[in-house]
Amino acid sequence: MIDINLRNIFIGVSLTFLAANSMAMPAHPAPAKVLQSDGSELTVRVVGDEFYHYTMTSDGYTVMKSPDGDYKYAVAENGRLMPGSVTAHDPSNRNVEETRYLAAIGHLRPSVASLVKSAMKADRQSESYGLISRSANYDYHKFRGLVILVEYDDCSFSMSDPLQRFTDIVTKRNYTGFGTDYQREEYTGSVVDYFYDNSATQFEPQFDVVGPVKISKSQYFVNANENIRDVISEAIQLVDPVVDFSQYDGDNNGEVDMFYVIFAGGGSNFAGNDSRLVWPHAWTMTGEEFDGKKLGRYACSTELYGPPAWKMCDGIGTICHEFSHVLGLMDEYDTDYEGSGGLSNHPGDWSLMASGGYLNNSRTPTGYSLMQRYQSGFCVPVEITEDGDYTLEDLDAINNGFRISTSDPREYFLLENRRKDNKWNAYNHGAGMLVHRVDSTNTSVWTYNNINANPSHNYYYLLRAVLKTNASGVVDHDGDPFPGSYNVTTLDYDSDPSLVAWSGKGANFVLSDIAEDSDGRITFHAYAKRLVELVEDFEDMVTSGKYDADVEGRFTNWTFYNGVVDTPENGWNDGNAAGLFKNGYFETAEVEGKTNAISLQVYNPSSRPVTFNVRYCTGGNNWDYLYEPGGLAGIAARSNETAAYRFDIPQEYRNNLRIQVRMANNSGSTSEKVYFDNISFIQDPGNIPDSITPISYSDTAPLRYSVNNGLLAIECAAGENVTVCDLAGRTIHSNVAQTGQVQIRLNAQGIYILRIGSRTARIIL
């Protein structure tokens, strides 16, 4: 098994760029007002990045600029969105006819399949064991980068000396800005300052800035990056006489480590700007060689921030974001937006790799997170391994934080202390402890820049102490950190948010008494808490037909309607599973205990996609839907696909839970089954002391035993048969007691069945 160390993944990426990993700065989140021909002002916002973006009104209707210059509501024609005939207005300016029209067309979105997937097909390089095949020990001290200033034939730089301006913005140490008196433009630092500070002085990149060179093409020729290769190729040809490209291969692998392009004018990543302008992004140039070195990774951005008419020089946020891609960091925003089941809850302004590069007009991009420092090799988080009181210092002061693992080392939580009085976090929305949930079980989503593309399974997730939303989605605010403005002092298995991994595994420790002292230090108490996982794997279950009631399972009885237990014929290697035909369902009897969440696997070997849902009993025969983290009740299982899902149980229905898995109406096949397996009830054992005397299952006297640190001590009579089994029926211990006490070491947490003679008891460890 490969131990997936994300630090190795991302440092390994640092000089090998996957074209399939086409990365881009997300759209600026701020709305803009545009003037329509009828004199009205329309508020619009751009959502997306280079490869998938659209413009929408303040209430979410997609609009497109028509040939007459007005923004029109988008309509679908032949599978594509086109500007319709109705001019768009803000909600307060719409008449009855316009409102009715919108009710009919709905919230249309561009096709992800046609836009994103086509971009992701480009020149995908090989992947080895789910990891980028590159040494993880890149020497940052050898890095030297090239920055090229480029003008178009119809757009020059707006400043008189762009070479000096951008040399300072990129390379000058302790940079504070440009201009004098009332025309002074303040910057928190240069690009070099940013990386020097956020690496704890480990990385002080060297950049050479050259140009500007003027290409023979219009700023609109790029056409939202459709023709970007032609533009960059010409720029490279123009700087070749004055640039020795062999100086930019730090690891001497025959390829230029990176180069960066800053284009004159504005970009299409701001609402209201011309969509034909370049969109800042990172990608590769292949097939060209200069001075004996092949071109490889590049990134680019623009001279101006916001509308070109403002003539506002861009800050360093976009450069830092795009250059971080060159170092190997992934985008942390939703890279396919609504394409995989809706918009994800991503870190937003708290992360440079989401929208944090835009803070303070991009002059103060938010600092590197603990995860980003870990990925870049700048620190290794401190693992919490025992109960105790802990103090979390300012991330920037100590360049570190805490890690809490689960039983699977690939799923863990990272704790960091962000302070607003720090240089690069001054424009953050609050201060306190940020907690991120990390899931590195699927290397491909990290390798191919899809970590938060699917809201039903975010692989890097900010646990916001108090989740705040509006019509546009999740809102960054001062209640996100712990304890934060809402004084949230607990982070547990059944809190919201919770220290439960996506797989349902609980963190090895939970937190209480979270507080912030007068010096900005975060203190908390960490203690071990046990989760119990009851798993039905259907291996020993036998059904007699499509309609079976009260079939005995591992921990409860099951009823089947139009379903059976058998072994899928193809594409499945996990034994038996519960198969459902069209309109079929299965449900459980009551499962004792407090169930916080359930998880299950789905395998659809049929020739058609199907939809299923999971429901819970609210009393009697009343059922309500469970929603997976993406907010979906009806879940699509594509043909020949295996997937896993997790569902949180509402607090008021967690005790003695019953669930039902049902094919959606008219979904499925009368001859082909869809399979469900490894259905887990993730339970909180409650306040179980180390020494327990539970009620016996038998009618005779209860069994007497104790459990201390995994050692089971049983009181019994000499000569009695003592057997301990796990829930899968495997025998852990079986012997005849020689004395009045038997001691057995239990090596794993879980539920065990103890039998002494005819008496039985359930042991929770």
C-alpha cells in the first residue's frame, strides 16, 4: 500500500507540470455594475476560472453579452448557451413579463462536459502510482525564474517605466509600494517578500524581469486564452535574443523550470471586462526549445486590476497564486463549479489558492496556510498523540500547527492559528484557529487539480465554526475560526462541524475548552474519544427471493423489496452485496445506540445510470431523506461506476435509527441490479468508562468483565468455554478457562461478542 504523503506529492509537482492540470486564478468575487442601452445599471458577477466561467445576475441568472452590447439572459440552443432576446435587469427593475420569462427558462449554466473536460484532455503526462513521478527533494535555493513583460499591438502598459515598476513589485525586498503623497499606492510587500515570509525564510526566489516586448496581435486575439499559445510563442521569440534560457533549469533536467508572463492591460477574470481578454492561469508550453532547454511550465497575469479604465496596477495576489501552481500547489476552489453536483464550500478568502489572492486589491494576499506550508516542504505539523492541554501559537510566528490523525493516516485534520496583526493576514475576515479536514485517499484528485470539485466529497475542507451563507453561497466571516466571534469552544464527533473524516472515521482526539488568550494564543484540551462503526458487509446473509422480511444481519435485521443478496458477476471484488432492481428498496430494523452518520458503497454494473436515495425513519412508517454533504437527496450512480457516500443523521433522530435505501421512482432495471455494500452505522458509544459491566443478552446472571487499555479481563468459572468474536464472525479467542479469570488482548477498536457457556454480551472497545 502506498502511504500517500501530500508533501511528497506537491514538492514532487514543483517542476513537472501536467497540462491536464490546467490551473487558473478564480474569478474576482466582487460584483460590478454595467450600463445597458436602456439606461439601466445591471449588477453582474463572474463565476469560474479560465476553463469554466459564466456571468450571472445578483440572483443567479446566467447572462451573456449580445452583439448589440447589452447583457441578455442566456438561452440554450443545440446544447450550447447563447444570448437570448430579453435584456437583463436587476431584480428590482424587472417587470412582470421579465419575471415570468425567467421562471420559464430557469438558472441555466454552461455545459461542464464541453468546457472543462475538453480542457482537461490536453497533453496529459504520465502518472506513477497516483503520484507525480518526480523527486520530492527540490532545492529551492537553486530556483531562478524569468518574468516577461508583453504588450499587444493595440494595448501598451499604462505606466511610463513598466520594467522598473514590475521589477520592484516582483523582486524588491521589503517593498512598500510606489508613488508619492496622495498618489501613493501601498503594497504589503513584493512577490519575493511573500514567499520569503511564508516559507519562514526558507525560500527567497530569484527572478529576472525582461521586456516589455510588443507582439503583433491584439489584446482580443487571445479570446479567453483560446489562442494563448500563439501569443506566448511570439513573445518568447522576441525575448530570445536577450535571454539565456539555460540559466532557468535549476535541476538540470533539460527543461526551463518556469517562466512568467505579465500582459499589458486588463483580464477577463473581473466582472464587466471583455471576455476576450486573457484570463490569468498556469499551463505548459511544449514542443519549443531555446538555448538547449525545452519550454515547460509557465503562468501569467495582467498589468491592471479591475476594469481597464481604472488604470489600477495589479497587486501581487495573482502572481503569488499562479506562481504557487508552479511550486506545485493545487487550486482549492471548486474547479468545475456546478458541474459535479453544485458549488463546493471551499476555503474562500482564507486561502491564496482559492480567492484569498484578491484581498486588499491583491496588495495583501492572505498568507500560506499550514497545509500549503506542509505541501511545499516548509514545515511538518506536530501530531497530537496524547490527552492534554495544548497551546497553538501564531502560524507565522512558529511556522507550524497541529495535526490530528484518524485510524487511516491518509485522513487527518490540521489546526493553525491565524492572526490579523500578522503582515499577510491583516485583511482576513477574522482571527483564531482554522481547522481543515484533509482526505488524501484519492491521489488522482490531488494530481489533477480536482480536490474540491465535487461538493459531495471535498478533499480539503475548511471546518467553519459557524457556517454563514447567502444567495451566492458560503460567506467568509469572523465566525469561521474557533472560538471566533461566536465563541465556539468544542469540536467533537457530534458537533457541527465535527471531527469526523469523510469516510466516517473519527479523529483520534476531540477538542474542548477552545479559547483565545490576550496574546492571541489558542488553547484547548484534547482527549481521545471512541467511535464505534457497525458494518454490514452481507457476506453471511442469505435471502430466499426478492421479497424477504427480517433477514438477520451483523447487527440488525433487514427487509428486502425487489432486492436480493448475491455476488456481482463483474467488476466487483468484495464478495456479497445487496442488489436492488427497479423501484426496489431495503430497510433495517432499529439499530440500537446513537448513530451520528452512515456510509455506504454503491456499484452500478448495469448498462444505464440510476438514481437512489437514502432515508431515515422519523417514527412509525414515516421516512425523510438523508442528504449527502453536497446537499443532494437523489443521488446518481453512473453505469459501471463504484462510489462511496456518507450521510450525517439529524441530531433528533440519532437514537435507535432505522434507514432505508431505495431506488428512485422508475429508476433501475427489471433485469439488472445495482449493488450496495459495507453499510456502516457510525456511532458514539457515549460515556463508556474504561471498566464496564453491561447487561447480558441472556436471561441468566450478567457476565462480569472489565476493559482497560484494550485488555479484556473476564470473571468465569474454571472449565467454562470462553469465546470472543468480532462482528464479522471471526474468532478472536476460544479456550477453556483454567482459573476464575481470563485475560484477552483486543488490538482494535470495535464491537466484540463475548460468550461464556450459554451467556453472551456485547463489548464496545
